[in-house]
Amino acid sequence: MAIITIDTQYYENYGFHEGTTHWKPKGGHKFTMEVSSDVATWTEDMKGKLSKIVEKQSNDMEKFEYIDHEVIFHNPTELSYDLLMKEIDIKDREYEV
């Protein structure tokens, strides 16, 4: 199995309540889907297919525009927050000269 993550631009329709259309970008939104490894590896025009799927998630109030996708074949390795804090502490000490 594999996970496909789809990065999109998220828009809100600021004109909906006035009966008009005024799309305003409001940041990113991520979709995910689980697929077989064969589908993830061998599907032709994956970008086109995912773009259509993302577009179908839109409605009169919000819309999504495909940006990019990534196929993840393995679960990510989780790192400890403490590792980051140790790095921050080390860097802060370097500037205390």
C-alpha cells in the first residue's frame, strides 16, 4: 500500500452571500488517499487524474486547486521534539560569545 498526499491551494468565495463570485486564496490544504503500490507506480497522468478529483471536492463556498502530489511508500519516522530543543539550545549557546 501507499499514501498519496495532494497539496492544493484553498479558496473561499467571499461574494457568495451577495450572489456573486469572488474567490480569495486562504492558504494550503492537503488531501490524502490510500492506494495500492501498483496504482501509485503505474498510473499514467496521475497529475491530471488527481487534479480532477481535487476539483470535484469544491463547492459554491470553497474550492481547491491542485498544486502537487507525493507518493509515500513507507510510514514516516517520527522524531522526538526533544531533538529539536537540543539543537535550538546548542545554536543559542553558539551566539552567547
